[in-house]
Amino acid sequence: MPEFENYIEYGLDISRANESPVRVLQDATGVGRCGVGSTVWDAGLVLAKYLDKQTQDGTLSLSGKTVLELGSGTGLVGLALAKLQPACTVILSDKSELVPLLERNISLNCAQPNTTAVCLDWCDPESGSAVGPVDMILVSDGVWASELHAPLAETLGRLAGEHTRVILAFESRNFEEEAMFVALWSQKFRFHDIKPQDQHPVMQSEDIFLFEGQRK
Ligand SMILES: C[S@@+](CC[C@H](N)C(=O)[O-])C[C@H]1O[C@@H](n2cnc3c(N)ncnc32)[C@H](O)[C@@H]1O
């Protein structure tokens, strides 16, 4: 597909027996038309492997549930979850320019049948209105730009129901800005950090934080 001819493949192993690695095409330069979302970010790797560990431990069972990923980028996190939890429905989402890459990466994983890609722009309150109630929302590295903090917090507030679990992962780059996002988020959500000992033993970092929250 010429649109992605300069992209390279990235693979992430998951622990599920007989399951092949998650494969995504990415623009490792991150300078192409799709912007920052066309590259796999480290917080996404940490989140994907946390979901892997939870699945292996038997503490995460999403059978019959619907999971929405916001700002999916290449889709690595949501695609990993779709393989780990084949009986759940996964909706990958991002701005419109990323949807073709998400669709391409879904097909790269044998057209993962439980996974779709939609346009959901945090800055457009109408976008994503077709997405129904969801049981879980995942966001990895969604707080890297302070101008998106309010739209992201508003989107989470709009899409999360009373029982929706929200898991955020981000790499710390500017503590003051990130604290401002957390303060904004805490207006509508209660949350706790996911401790390093509960994360994947290897795929974790002292700079990458995981939080789980729910509406107040
Ligand atoms: C830093 S990247 C992280 C990508 C991916 N989650 C990962 O961990 O590899 C941030 C993502 O947020 C998306 N994004 C930026 N602004 C957005 C908006 N207004 N609405 C929805 N997604 C947005 C970008 O396109 C990009 O995919």
C-alpha cells in the first residue's frame, strides 16, 4: 500500500498461548502526515504489557465487554488487548488522519475480527457520538501536550459511564503540566496509581505512570 511504503513493522510479543506477536506498521521518524500518532510510544508498550500480565494473572476478564482506546496512534495497545481477550470488542480511535493506519494495522493482525477503528477527535464534542457505552477506556501517552488536557478530560467525562474503568498511561516529561491534567481529571474521577509491583516485571519504567480511575 503506497500510503505506508516508508513505514516499518514493529512486533510486540504477548503471552497468550499460540498467539502471534502484535504487529503494527509505524513511521519511526514520526514526521509524516499522521504526526506523532504514527509512532509507537513507550507508555503504550508499558500499558500493553500490563494488560498482558493482568490477563495471565487472571485478574482481567473482559469477555463480552467493550473497550475503547482513545488516541490509539498505531493501535498497538488495543490490538494487544484484542489478542489477549478475544471475547471482548475493541474500538480503536484517533483523529481522522490516523484511521487508515489503524485499519491497516487491524488487517495486519489477521483482520482481528473483534476490532474496529473510528474517528474520535477530543476537540470535537460531536465526534464519537456513535460509540455506545463502553466498559473500559484506555489512553496511552495522551497527556503529552497541555493544550489537549481539557479536551481529553472532557472526552473522558463524556464517554465514561458510572462503571467504566479508565486506565491511563503516560511518560512523565513535565511534572507540573501532568499534575494539572491530573487535577482536571480528578474533578470528575477518583483514581489510584498502579504500583510497579503490579505492572509487568520487565516492561515498566520509573518515568512511566499508570493510573486507573472511575467516575465519582
Ligand atoms: C503521543 S501519541 C500516543 C499514541 C499511542 N497511544 C501510543 O501510545 O503509541 C498521542 C496520540 O493522541 C492522538 N491525538 C492527538 N490529538 C488528538 C485529538 N484531538 N483527538 C484524538 N486523538 C488525538 C494522536 O494522533 C496520537 O495518536
